[in-house]
Amino acid sequence: MWKKESFGKLKSGKECSLYTADTGTGVRISITDYGISLVSFVFTHSERDVLLGFDDVTGYEKHDFYSGCIVGRVTSRTANGKFHIDDKEYQLSLNNNNDTHLHGGFVGLSRVVWDCQIVGDTLQFSHTQPDGTDGYPGNMELLVTVSIKTKSPGGRIPGTFLSLDMCASCDQATPVNLTFHPYFNMDGQESGCALDNKLTVFDYEGYLPMDPDTILPTGEILPTRGTPFNLDISRIRDVIGDVPGGYDHSFSLCSKPGFLVPAAEIASKDERYRIRILTDQPGIHVYSGNYLDGTEGKGGAVYDKHAGIALEAQNFPNAVNVPSFPSCILRKGEEYKRNITFSFCF
């Protein structure tokens, strides 16, 4: 199913690869071993590619807006880059405005080449992140299994599903919060602004208000009713004006490991093309591409502000420092296991 080809070289000279699968059900998917970046989701009957990205690995190395990649060891922002485990304080790298740790730091998991093996119809990406990388304690072993399925989780509904199984273990206690960071424009990655896309967020419990200065959660979970966070097949353009700075917010899903729930669905303006995200993560983070800055992407497409909408299934931002949030501490001898699944509808 998966075909491997060159995706260019990094500045170091290291070769990177692209893995592509035609599902036979109207979708073609491409992934690179650089940061396990999701490069393209193409609806083949119209050749519509709905993921922002780059034509080769040089674009992913050059630009730092986390296009399609895995993010960790801890995604989102960690306040002052600090946390405590068992009364010991740890200082992480400060790669965001010199006062915040963002998306795993300067190296993290998104800026490394993962080992990849094709095993049957799956891709198995593995990586060892050494103790001390960006300040994190412990040697972490990671395995991400990518598979394409023709039935929904549980096997009840036919369709096309891309499953990302994320597993990790560590020889010391450490925080871990992994996600993938795809930017969607369901009208086509080259179509410009994505604000005509329609977004539904299945907020089972509510949304996390953010401190406008730190862009960190206040620690509250508030109901969405009567607010611009009540997203129900909403054209993003019609509601984003009531969110100063744009969406950069998490929503609580009340999920638990091993049991997938619908988290969000994004659709083209005519609702002909749709992708639904299912996950067992505690939350889904919606980022409306507020800092995209005119970067040139695939086929010469220009990614200005709001050119893509990132939907990131994850634990809550800064959970390591907020006792009321779901714990993100992984102890020695434990295994971290989470899943993100994309369902393609057209």
C-alpha cells in the first residue's frame, strides 16, 4: 500500500523520505519521516489537497509553524518553561518569546528524522529522545503506528480512516502530551483564506478560556452556549471576529484512553468535503493560523494569516502546572498510549 520515495535532503545532508498511499476509496495520503509530518490529504476524484505543507523537506526544515508534524514531548505552551515532579523543579528550553516553552522546544519531536519501517499495510515510526533534550528528564522511547482502515473504530461504519497510534515510555518520570498539528483548508490548500470553512467542535464539557497576555489557559472550563466557541457547522468567518486575536483555544472532550470520541469536523464551504477527527485525548485545540505570515508552500501557494485551521487532539495546555487538569505525568514502567483518527467524507 505504501510507496517510498525521496523527499529531499536536510542542510546536514541527511536524506528524508516520503511515504504515499492511495487508499482506493478516493483519498491519497502522503507522510514524511521528518517529524512524521502529514504532507498531503488528496481527494483523488478532484485532486483537491486539503493540507498546508511543502513540496520537499527543505520547506519543513526552514519554516517553524509545525505544518502537519507530530509535536512533543509536550505540545502547546508550558508557563515559563518550568514544572515540578516529586518536588524537583525542571527548566525547559524557552523557544517562544524567551519566556515560554512551546511544542517541545527547539528540537522536540518535530525537527528530527524518525526511523520508519513499512510493516504490512502500516508505517511504524520510532525514535529515542535522549535524556535532557530541551530540558526533559529521561530517555523516551516512542513508536507511532500509521494505518489506513476502511471501517470506523469499532468496525461498524464503512469509510476511509487514517489512524495514528502514539505510544511512549520513559526511564524517568516526565510529562508527555503528544499531538499532530495539521493545517486544514478544505477548499484546497492553494485557495487562500480558510475562514469560509465550516467547523464543528464537539465540546462535551466546554472550552478553556485563555489569558490574552500569556496565551495560557486560566484554569477554568466554561460552557460554550451563547459564545463564539459554540461551533456547530459554523462558517469560521462569521464567528472569529468575536474572538480577539483569533482562535487559539482548547475544548474539553471528557474522553478516556482507549475510547475514541468525535472531537471536531471541518468542511469545505459547500460541505462537499469533510474530515472528522476522533480521539481518546482529553481535548482538542483549535488554532486559526493567526501567525501565518505569507510563507510559500506547495505548488507556490501562499499561506497568509488564516490560510489554514489547525486541529490538535491533545491534553490541555500547561496541564503539568494546573492540578485540576488531566495529569500528563508518565512514570517509569508506565506506557503512554493515545490515538488520533481522521475520517474522510465526500
